[in-house]
Amino acid sequence: MSADQDSRKHLLIKNIKKDIIEYLVFGSGLILTILAEIYSFILFHSIAELFSIIIFGCIFIIGWNSKKYTNGSLFLLLGVSFLFLCILDSIHTLSYSGIGIFIDYDSNLPTSLWIVARYTQAISLFIAILVKNKTLNPNLLIIIYTLVISLILYLIFTDIFPKCYIVGSGLTGFKLISEYIIILILFLAIILLFYFRKEFNLRIFLFLVISIIATMISEFAFTFYIGVYDFANELGHILKIIAAFFIYKALIETGFQNPFNLLFRKLKQSELSLLKKAHDLEEAYNEFNKIFNSSLPMRVIDNDCNIERVNDTYVKYFEMKREDVIGRKCYDLSLNPDCRKDTCPINRLQTGAQDYDHEVSRELPDGKKVYYMSSSLPWKDSNGKMIGLIQNFTDITDRKIAEKRLETFISTASHELRTPTTAMLQSIELISKYKQKISNDQRESLIETIARNAGFLAELIDDLLTISKIDEKKTKLDFIEINPIELVYEIIRSMELRIQSKNNIISIEHDNEIIMFGDISKLNQIFRILIDNGLKYSQKDTEFKIKMINHYKGKFNPEDQDGVLFKFIDQGIGIPKDDLSKLFERFFRSNSVNHIPGTGLGLVIAKEYIGLHHGKIFVESELGKGSIFSVFIPLINP
């Protein structure tokens, strides 16, 4: 247990002991007061009223003297109202039957004074809670209460005020209805207290509620007596003593024991509010730091080009240390070739631009070249004056690479399209121009040239469309259960004429049963490309082997997944060693196969589709002896 917790525990025990003593003393006093009724009801009544008068007077002293320390008017209004309650209850006590001071008046006088006092108490308490946060003029309150109470006293003593008690008959209807109205007002005050309970000290809140409830029961008891010395009258005064005691506990004791908590409660609430705002501000700053450091690479630069701040992403992205960046001139880092020129972001923003974007490239320490878009916004103070700029950097390296690839793609595609198109146009022109002069053999040769180039053109267009869909990430796979053995045999059957034309021997080795998941059209295209390439580059009268190994474990499965290995082995011309690294580049074709038709896109498409199946392709080749394409595809059940 901490020292603070231990101190609070001791204080709580001390307060409990103190409360127990107070309750015992109060209980004893209450019993003695009740016993005084046996001797004299007037004595009992005088003690009961005197007890509440003293309490009310003390509340006035605290409320009046605390007005300059509190923002609201709760204690001020209660204090002023309780001053006039003291006056009304004092006159009520002195006018009670048997005292003999107001000899020309009967029991209606103290009863009327009682009703006026209780109206004043209930209405004042309700209004005090309602306007507790508003500022009232204390002098104006005194004047209003003085005028209203003086007018009512005048009405009572001139016998104009409605009758509350008739000797021999008892309470009047006006008095009874008034008691119920007072009870209703007090009930509404309790509702208000509950509504504003968070703004009250818990101890004060509970004691106020108990006091109001005791007053309500007291007023209810006063509706039953007929004579001024009846038991109901006695019970009502006992409850009034209890209500006054808890008012004492709520306001006077708390006020004298810990006046700071009472008189400066608003100040404490303001302090707690400020502490909460400070805590919220700290949390907001921490949240800002998280966002700042997890956003795009960002830096803050003042008007003198000094780097004031950078985030974690910036340091990581540019592979620099924070201490090597903060405080340096931005142009020392050479991140912008426009630095210290008219096109410098600071110069552009200082001349009125709202923002400034420009592309920049840089070579990182590891030799990698990156491209990024630098976006600059003005950094302004609270008066709107620019004191620097805020820059963020968006990596556009992939976009720039894609743009260069697109340029190469368009250039190469244009060339590849031009060649067959030119051949077709020339052949058509020869047939049209010399149709009467060329022989049938020559015509057939030209028509064959047109057909061959048209087929090549169609193949090229299909491949271009496929590559375009891959680049745009529009390729979607429909995974189903597939038997790859049947698929390979079907492809071989569709190529029988080509196989027979070169007298190739096809041998297929596979496990008894292989079941895998994949997109059947994409797997068909992968196998067709690899088989077509193998046959295309194979020598005549040679063997072309296809092997399918289920649950393959080996060098082509480095991650040790469960999958199938497909091997396509030809005895063709082979691939030069220098060309192996470029084999899967778009439109790449080795000089050794320029005489063989091809788009240079087949292997690119095959590799992309294999990747979409989470697989990999490997190439082994020896010039003049042939090539082996190995494809590993994991057995994935999506």
C-alpha cells in the first residue's frame, strides 16, 4: 500500500469515528428534546425552532462571506434565503401559543408564518440549484427578499393573508394545499440535485438529499394535526430538527472543516478540467506523433532552409540517421535539383503558391535509384504568416519503372506489329499488282506468307492483351480441382500434326494419380506455352519429355511445400548462358532463334500465371544440347 493510500485510509477512519460521535451526540440531544415535550410542549417547540434558526444563521454567514470566492450563486442564494428564514422562524417561535408575546393574535399567526417560511425555504432551494452556475447580485437579492418578506409579513399581521388555522376547527384548506405544494417543490429540488449530482461533492449531495426528504416528511406530518400541541405537530418538528442537522452536516460542518473544498469547488473543478485537458492534449500529441511517424516520409523546413523535423518513415526511406538530418540545410542533402533556384519549393510558396509538387530522383547508399513525388505545403504561424514548409515524399519508383516499361512495350510492340503487317501488305500488293504474271506456286507462297503472318499477328495481339490484363491486375483465377495429367495429354493431342511434322517423340512420365487446385484455363496456357516452346526449338527426330512428380521434395521446392513439379525437357538448340537472365523479359528473343517465329511474350505470360498460382519456374540449359523448364506449383486448396 502506498503512502497516499495509507493516508487516505487513516483519514477515512478518522472521519467515520467523528461521524459516529456526532450522531451519538445528536441522537442524545434529540432524545432530550423529545423528553422536554413531557415537561412543556412550548419548551420542546422553542428548542426545535432555535436549533434550526442557529443552523440557518450559520448558513447565511458562510453563503454571504463565500460569494467573492465562488462563480455560481448556490450558496449565496441559500445564505440570503436562510437569513430571512431565521427572521420568519424567530417570529413564528415568539408568536407560538403560550409564549404570550403577540397577545392579540391566535394560533393562525404562527401557522401562517410557518407556511411562509416553508414556501421561502422550498422555492429558494429549488431556484438556488437551478441557477447554481449563474452569477447573481447579492445586494439585489437582499433587496428582493426584504421587499417580498416585508410585504407578506404586512399581509399576515393585517389579517389579509389567507387563513391557515382556525381555532376549534384546525387546519384550513389553504394550509393543507400549501403543504402539498411545498412537498412538490422539494421533490423537484431533489430531481434537480440528481441531475447536477456530478457537480456536487458526494458527501454534500447525500446530506442535502436526506435533509430535503426529512423536510418533505415533516411537511406531510403537519397536514394531520388539529391542535397546535398534537403529536403530528411534534413529529413534524422532530423531523425538522433532523433536516436541520443534515443541512448542518452538508454545509456548515463541511464548510468549516474543509472550506477550500466548499468555497473553491469551482476552482478545483476548473483545475481538474485543466488537468484533463492537459492529459488530453498530451494524448493528442502522442497520437499526432504516431500518425506523423507512420505517414509518408515527411520533413519540416523553416524559411532559412533549416530542417526542423523529420519523421521515422523519412529516416528509414532515405536510409539516413536523424542526427545527420536535423539542423542541416535542406539543399545540403541534394534531394532536389531545383534547390536554391527560382523553382525551389520555398521560393515558390513564398511568392504565393498554395502548394508545389515536383518529381525527384535519388540514388540511395546501396546504389538503388528511387523516384518520388515531393509535395510541399506552407507552414504558417497562428497569424497566418509563412514560417517554412512541410514536405512529404511519395515513392513513385514503381510508377516510373512501369512508365519506362510501357515506353519499351509500345516501342517493341509497334515494331513487332509492323513486321508481320508489312509482310502481309507486301504479299497482298504483289498478288494484286501481278495477278496475271505470277504463277500458281508463287501465289500459293504469298498466300501462305499472309496466313503465317496473320496467325503470328493474332498470336501477338492475344499475348499483348494478356500482358495488359496482367499489368492492370485484372487477371482473376477460378480455382477448381484439376487432373493435370489429363490436361497435358489433351494438349499433346491438339499438337499431333506439329509433332508428326518434325517426327518428335513425346514421352510422358507421371505418378499414378495427381489432383491439384488451379485455374484450368491458365494452367492450360502455361503447359501449352512450355510444350509449344519445347517442340518449336527441338531438333527433328528427337525426344521431348514431360515429367509430373506429385508431392515433390527437392531443390525446386526450397520452402518444402506440398506440391507438384512439372519438367519439360527438350533436345533442342539450347539457350546461350548470357541470355538466361533475360529469358523472362518482355519481347526478348535470343539472336540464336531469330529465324524461328515468336512474340517474345510466351514465357513472360507463363511466369506471371505460375506466380498467380503461388508457384515458380526454373530454367536449365546448355547450348546445342537442349533445355529443361521446371515448374513447381503448390497444392493449394483456396
